[in-house]
Amino acid sequence: MDNQESALLAVERQRIIAEILKREGAVRTVELCELLRVSAVTIRADLRDLESAGVCSIIWGGAVSKTPPTEEEAFLDQRSTLYRERKQRIGQRAAQLVTSGQTIIVDAGTTTVEIIKHLPQTFDYLRVITPALNVAAAASSYAYLELIMPGGILRPITRSLIGPQTLHSLRLFNADWTFLACGGFDVPHGVTASNTLEAEIKRTMVEQGARVALVADSSKFGIVRSLNVTPLTEIDVLITDDQLADEAAVALSTTGIEVIRS
């Protein structure tokens, strides 16, 4: 009887874990232990069963889904075609914050890559730390630029590295600027994201930057994703486009953030 009950409990646990993976794209063992009130050994066994069933891939500290999360989140190639001119203007303005000799952390995204593309050719030296393949590819064309990519697991939907190795590598550096991307932002919730492991990467980027610039087009304002990354009080500058309404800019400014509309 006890074995039967344990089997039923395992089925229920795995159903819950699969639902979280489907919604968020990733799970962490420690969080599942707290949520389901079982040991790490039990959770790892559940994850192995789900991996065998083709639901997820196990990584150090948790697992990632083998299918995109259900929360609306387009692949990088799809997002790169949206609001292209706005993103270029935002990237050009953000690049003006960077000076020669600095160390900067650049988040994954289709707007953050425009920062790199608009850097001047005249710097003597610049260190760029990024987990994003598209950002790294753009940075590789600058002779003066020292490019550092952390280790980790590639998340195909964003073409960016995630996981404990990524977090550990980011914590080794103190940056002059962190350029942060987001799934959405507003005044009550601050910066939000859709993926558990990417949200943790973003939080670490914020911690490691002496100053933090949120680069996001105005279509992201008012969108609240399922995971809180950081309140706006932790952001120094918002660089967005000129389509952000005056009322929104005023409301955002009350948090102490500098709003730049380009």
C-alpha cells in the first residue's frame, strides 16, 4: 500500500513539475523541494523520469523544458523584426553612455545587441561580458574589445546561456554598466521576465553593475511577466523610444529612474 501511495504521489509531483516547466521553461531543484516538501533525492528522481519521458533536460541545479514555455515569448529571430528602428535608436543612445576603458555587462536581447552595433570604433579598450550569442557575435568585430562569455546551458529561444555556471561567472566581475533587457516593465512590478533561470541571471547582472540601464522599447511598458526581476528603484536609467506616453514617463520618473526617450 505504501509503495502504491508513493507511486501516486510521484505521478502527482511530476505532473506539477511538468506544468511549471511548460509555463516557465525551467525549474530549480531547491525550489521544487520547498514547493513539494520532499528531499532533493526525490526531486532528482522525478526529473530523471521526466527527462526519460522527453519532457525536460536535466542541468546542474534543476532542469530546462524541451519545448518553449507557454507564456508568450517569441524566438530571437522573430523578435528581431519587431520595432527594428526603435531598437536601433535605443541602442545608439545607450551606446553613448559607454566610455573607453569600461567594463560592461550586456543582457541577451534584440535591443541590447544594438548597443554593441553602435559603439564607436575609436575606443582604446572595452570589456564586454555577455551570455548572449548574438551580442557576442556583434562584439567580435571590434579589435579593441575584450569579449568574455560565461559558461552555461544554451537556451535556444533567446540564444543565451543560463544556469549556475553562468551565475558564477557573472559574479566574478564588477561592471561600470549593466545593460538590462526585459519581458515587461511597469511601476508597481518593476522589471519582469518569463523564465526562472533567466530571471536569476538578470538579478545577478543588476547586482554586479555600478549603474544599471534598462533598454526596452515602449511596447514593453505595462506588460507584467510571471517573474519579478528587480524594482525600478534599482535601475538608474531607462532608455526607451519616443512612443512612450508622457504620463507613463512621469509615473516612471517618480521611482527615481531617469527616463530617456530616443
